[in-house]
Amino acid sequence: MSNQWSLSVVNASTVDDNQHAKSAGNRISAVVLLEEITESFTRSQSLIHPLVLDYIISPRIQHLSFPFYNDGYLSSFPKLGNLLILDLDNSGVGDYSLKCIGIYCSKLRSLNLKHCLCVTDIGIQWLCGVDNLEMENGKSGLCKTIKKLSILYTRVTQQGIQVVLKYLLALNILENYNTVEALVELAQSAKGSKQPGFYKTFSISTLYTSPTAPYRSESLQLALSLCHSVNHVSIHLTKGLKDSDLLCLRSIKILRKLKILGSRLWLPNETEITFDGGVAPLLQVFGKSLETLALEGLDLVRISAIIEFCPNLNVLYISDLTSSLENERSLFLVDKKPPIFKYLKFLFCVLKIPADILLFLLSSPSLHHIAFSQCDALSDELLLETVKHHRLKNLRKLGLEKCHSVTKHGIIEFLLNGCNPLEIIDFNGCANIRPKDCADLLSLIAKKNWNLNVSRK
């Protein structure tokens, strides 16, 4: 009897839990549907009337995007008290709108302002609810909630970054190229101050160096002295940067993302960064924890070192590298089973990449998304050689931009010989992929009943 009773209680509890979960699921689904309806309006190719937006906006919305923005939309902001994620990338939003965001979006967790050229330091002050920079705390509620702020390609200066660091207390991810320079100024102020604890440390996990300004000696070291939670570093190869500057990054506890990129002012032979002297020692220390690696404009890159030190890479971006497997033949003689990137899912190759390097990288069995841009070494023959040895059974997306050595015939053979799981192929500016070629591909896709979308620009 007691056992039966116990079983009935467990079953009743399970039913209650299931009903509660179903009810919660219905509420979540309703919110998601509402967000999708709102997004269908805001993502249209033209501005919608503010009254229409005000009618469809609901206080329940938690995610919102504005690809096209109008200050008339501000009338809807008082309804956004529960908003968690706001994406205004390239929307033309300005400073006054940030003031409204700071007032009404008190639970905001993530704000994307990339490419918003009208956003300045004033807007950042208003976002934080700061009228006087001498105030200890911002008045905006989101000062205690916002965890991610992207202000790349805005007019925010080092002073604006310092306001962000001082007032956005929960901030973990800060994306801006002035971050290191702003931290250097704060560190130097702290050194020159006689007050103990003049500046506390900050919880941001990201560091970006400027792509335009020459690197100042010990900048990274000074920035790291104020940030003890860094796990993502993006460095531009500007004049003054040396291998020894990179080596100071070894003081970081754990590194998940490392990006070493060219800069707008970069000229050949101006950078003193080398793969063996600066990059490889970092990979040796952090390789096992690295999930994303980007390398651009470096000479004599050793793929064998990347494989040895970074076995768990999920994302690899390489651009304009000089390297060759000719000098690493021993790499392929170990038990006749060459090492591979077992967990690599995203591969992006740009500009000059030697063909043997491309072929080797395409042997990674977990590849899900690969993209090539301006890669003359990528040809029909290389695609056929790839599928001859590797079926790429996990590949879902292929992107080709200005890859003029690839033709329709190479793509068709690529698909017929083991890459039919593909779901998306994007062609952008590929000279030998003409409209008729895309039509022929679509005919083949229909004949084979593949679930594959093809686009051409």
C-alpha cells in the first residue's frame, strides 16, 4: 500500500512539474513569437512608422534589433523595462537614444552599438546616467546589469572607455579598440596617485589594441595589471609592437581567444612580430585552452606547432600567411597518420594561403562552416583532392568570395563526391561562377532532392 502511495505521489509530482513546464514553455513561446513578429517589422528595408512600432512593442520583449532606426522610436522605450539584449549595429542611433536606454532599459544585459558613428563619449555618459564625472556611481539601473557592450567603430574615445570601466560595474565583455590605451592611462594615474587603491581592478575579459595608433612599450603589461579576468586578446600589428610585448600575455590565467591581426597602417617589414619568437611561445602556454585563433600577415607560420599546442581549436582564421608544409614533412610521417584538428568547426581563409596548407586544413573531420576569400590557391583540383580523401560529412556551409579559380564543375564534383550534407553555399564576386552556373546547380539540387540553398552576389 505504501509503495503504491509513494508511486502515486511521484507520478502526481511529475504531472504537476510537466504541467508547470508546459505552462512556462507556452509563455516562453509566446514571447519568442512576439519578438519574431516585432523583428519582422524592424528588419524591413525601410523605417516603419513609430506609431506602428509602439503598437506592437510589448513590455514582455527581451530581445530587440533595429537595423534601421528613427528617433521617433523613442516613444516605445518606456515599455522596454524587461529588455535583456538590444542590437543596434549600424543603425545610425545617436547619443540621445543612449540616454533613453539608460533610463528605461534597467535590466539590459547586452548592448551592440557597432558601426554607430553618431555615438560619442557624451552618449556613453548618458547611458550610464552620469551628469558629473566626479560622481562615484552612475544613476542608470543598467550600470549594475549590463555584461556586454560593443562600441567598435563608433566615435567613443579613451575617455568614454574610462567612463564605461568606472560605472558599468557588471561589465564582462567590452569591445572597443581604445580599451588598452584607456587602461594604460588609468594604470599610470594609479601609479602617480598617492591615494592607496586609487583605481580598482576591472572585471572585463577582453582586450583590444588599436589598429591605427603605434604601439607604446609596456601597454599590454599595464593594461593587464588592472584586468585579472582577461581570456580574449585581440592585437593589431602596428609599429612598435615586438615579440617581447606578446610574451607578457603569459601572465594571463587562461586564454580562450587569441587574434593577431594586420592594421590599416601596417606596412611590410614594419612589424617585429615573428611566429617562432612571439606567437608560438603563447600557443605553448595557452594552446590547450584556446578555442579561437586568428593569425594575419605573419611569415613562416608553422602549422605543426599550431596542431601540437592547440588540439582543441574550434575556430581558425588565417589570412595572408607565408608557410609551407615542405619544411614540415616529418609531421606527416608519424605512424603514417598525420595529425589533424579534430574539433575544428569553423575555418576562414583569406588572401595568400599556400595550396598544401589549405588541403591539410580541409582534412579536419568536424568542419561545419568553411569560408574562403580571395584565395587563388583554392581551385577545382584542390576541391576534388579534398573530397577524394575526406568526405566532410559534417560540413553545412560553404562561402566563397572572389575565389576566381573555382568553377561550376568543381562545385558539382565537390557535391557529388561526398559533400551533399551542405545546406548553404554563398558565392560573392567569383568571376567563374555565372548566373547560368547557379541555375545549373539549382537544377542538380532539385534532381537530387538536396536541402541546399545557393546564393550569388
